[in-house]
Amino acid sequence: MDLYYEIQGEGPPIVMLHSPGIDSREWREIVPVLAKSWKVITYDARGIGRSPAPQAPTSLVEDLRHLLEHLGLKRVTLVGHSMGGQAVTDFTLTYPSMVERLVVIAPALTGYTYSQEFNEWMAEVNSYAPDVEKLVDQSLSGLNYRVTMASSHADFVREMTTRYMTRVFTEWKSFDVIWPDPPAIRRLEDIAVNTLFIHGTIEWPDMLNIAEHYRRVPAIRFVEIEGGDHYLTLTHGAELAGYIHKFMQGEQEIATD
């Protein structure tokens, strides 16, 4: 296994996949809480953090499967943030027998068409390539990062983002990501496991649209964290860990619609 991973705690396994642009250190506020009761596995996706850069088209789903097989894990709870949430959703649809529960935090969604507002912002960010400093500045100026970038976590997020952008332009040989077909947006009702969807209130409007699609999951609960932006894993880590902890324990009264 060439992906970097860490294991903390003992008990039933939880595997966590971070947001793109930052690495598995984004879970630093959450893992110590969960590791008191469960075995928590965090890892850096290919090309990010301490994992090797992609040399060919990458499948986040298959990378996750290889990691679980390497660790001898046959059934796990999956937690994914942003594109990590997209990946664990696709994994659940592709390998349903390997998933015990599913937690998605401000997830992306395979097959979803983003709004013109969001696409214009992304185009503006990408227009600064390959100037890493300007890319980072423009990216982190997005409205969905304003809480984080006004917090004590700002320098940490900037350091992770700068490291990611630098590696993209100096080490990556392939930028293609392979996703399962048909896309998840057409198959959400096939998710059979208990699912928890968490998001903050400081987000692009697309997040609420994605949440509406996830309502087709038969056994899903929703949590909205007031004042959290896209990196609520850092700014609201303790609160987020509490919701995941209750969900793992099977408590019913944890969600607000």
C-alpha cells in the first residue's frame, strides 16, 4: 500500500477521507474524540499530503478498496468530507457489503451539475494557474471559507492548501479521476446503510441542492451546524465529533432537518 495512513484507537473501524486541497490532518480536532471508542483510520488521498503523486488516472474508490484490503478490513464505517464525501458515497454504491454506516460532511456528488455562480468562481480560481500563491489566495477567499479564514485555523489551512497546489504543479503526471458509472446522483436510493449528512450554514447554495438529492437515501439523517463553513471539520470539530459519536452509537435524536 503506497498511500499514507494512520491508525488511532481500538474497536470497530472508522475510515475517514479528507477534502481535496487539504490533507488528512483536517481531522485533528475529531480523531482524538472518536479514537476513545473506535479504531480510526485516516489517510492521504493520492497526490495529497504524504501520499505519492498520481502518475496515471486515479480512482478514489479503488484506492479506498485497496487500503481496506491492505488493512484486512471487511466492513467499516466511512466518513468523507467534500470530494471525500463524494468518494465514500460512490464506494458505498460500488461495494455495499463493505460499508456498515456512511457519514458525509458537506459532500460533493458525482453527476451533480453545479450552479453558474460556483462554476464562475472556480474558473476565476483556475485562471491564476500556475501561480500557486495567487491560486491559494483566490481559492481561500471563497464565501464558503470565510469563517475558517477568520479563525485560528487560517494559517494551518493555508499551509495545507499551499502544499497541495505546489505538488499539483511539480509532481502530478495525471489529473484525471475515474468515477463509477452510472453516477451516484442517479443511484442514491440504492444506499442501504444508515447515513448521516452534515453541513454548515456558510456554504454555496449548491450544498442545499445536493442535500435535497441525498434525501432519496432511505435511511438518512441531516444535521445543519449553524455558523460552520466548508471547513467545519476544523472550526466545529468537537461538535461534529459529537454528532458522529451519537450516530455511531445508534442514537436517534441527533438531527435537524
